[in-house]
Amino acid sequence: MRIRCPSCGERDNGEFSYLGDAAPLRPDGMEASAEAMHDYVYLRDNRAGEMRELWYHGAGCRAWLVVTRDTRTHAIREVQPARDVAKARATTPAGSASHA
Amino acid sequence: MAEHATLWRPRGAWADTARPGRHGRREGPPGLIVTPREGLALASVTAVDGAEARLAEAIEARFGLSLPEPGGAHLSGEAGLVWSGPDQWLALGGARGDLDGLGAALRGAAAVADQSDGRAVLRLTGPDARRVLEKGVAVDLHPRAFGPGRTAVTAIAHIGVQIWQRDDRPTYDLAVARSFAGSLWTWLEAAAAEFGCEVRASA
Ligand SMILES: [Zn+2]
């Protein structure tokens, strides 16, 4: 499998580390319930199909990426810098952010 | 209690590692010519979020070069800037001290950290230089995909390296974290053996 890094171009997946589902957002630790923190830390969906995942290009540009990948075929539809995704989320009006 | 006089001396990153002379295949001209590059000035430059335009201006004023786009290396002789990550560059100077004052010049626009003793740099040239590198990197270095003024941050034998091409003879500069210089050299000497390798005195 190869991942097309937006900065570095197509690279072997050995240059990347996998973190997992990009959907969970860290709750405010001072406000969140124990259940919400437990959900954030431990519970992950394991979908057969398209997922948005966090990958780290550690042996390249050292950027975090959000990779949209089909877990059944490894087909990659989109790769975005995680920084851009986070910035876009920050400018999205409150309440419209979705978990998926 | 005995007193110990300790004499600290600067030691090149490739001292006792890159032995000058002919290595590997003996017959014919060497396919790879290696020159350890000692005494360079190196610094990492990381843009402050939102100050990219100001950084580009300050770089232009200091180096007479524009900031390279991703994958680009803008060089003028031994000086220049090599892209090394999103909003990050490696600044180069041909001699120690050449980057003095860079931090002050870029204050507020970028974080600058001296890497002169942190990275070890080799210059690789010769008719088989590309073939040697291709044995270690999973990046296409063929002229259709790479060339003078291009850089790649990648890995050789699991060791993080940065390569930038200087000219189409071809000549490449390769930077590695200094503590990995010995390991990288072990790979290079083995990879170059079949082509014959001439190691020149450091410059
Ligand atoms: Zn990358």
C-alpha cells in the first residue's frame, strides 16, 4: 500500500505510522463525564468500508494526515493534512461538527 | 585525588568513519565519489503560523532566494534553503557563522534552531551516484521525477535522511542526524562497493 502525502508525493506505507479513526474528538477533560472520557479513550468503531483515519508521516515530512481509506480494499480516496482538517473544524459553527 | 586535564577538541561528524581512498570495486573509474561536508552552517527554520508572508520577505532579503515550495531546494552556491516539511526548511551556509544572526532576522516570523553539529552531510556524485541511492530510497530519483533543485525527506535502511540534488552530473547532498552517521556509512559503503567508491578528504 502506498499513501500519497500532500507534501511528499506517493510514499511506501512503511514511512507512516497508523493511529486509527480520525473521528473521535477529545472532550474537555474538565467538563466531560467519566463515560464520555471512557468512550473517547477506549471505544472505536471497526468498520468494513470507508474510514477517515489518522496517519503520521514520521519518516518523511513529519505531518499528521487524515486518510480516507476503504478498509476492505485499501483503496485511498483522499489524503488531507490533519492541520487543515482541524482548522476547517475550528471555523465550522458550533453544533454542526459531526462525530463521523 | 588526581587532577585530570581534559582537552576538548572539535571532531568532524565523519572523522574515522569516511576513510579517504578507494573502496569497493578496484577496476575502472569510481562510480561514486563521496566528499564529507564538514564545517557547514545548518539551521532549521519553522514558520510562525500566520507570518508566512513576512518570513518569505525576510528570507528573500537575506539570501536573495525565494522560499522553496514543498519538495524544492533553492540554492546559490553553498547557501540556500531546502524544504523539509510543511512550513519548515533547512537553511544552509557554506561556512560556520554564515547563518549567524538568522534567528534575530526572522524573529516573530520563524523559529530558528542551529543544526550545524546536529546533522552530518555528505556530497555524492559520479556516474553511479543515482544507482547507489536508488538501492536505499523508495523515492523515484529518475530525472523524469527528480532533479536539480528537488529534495526528499525519506529513509535509507530505516535511518531518516534528507536528500537534495544540486546538479545533473548528478550531484546530491545527503543529510542525516549526526548520531546516525556511522550507521548510514555502513549502508553506503556496502551499497557503493559494486560500483567502486572514491572517498575524498572532507571539504
Ligand atoms: Zn509527507
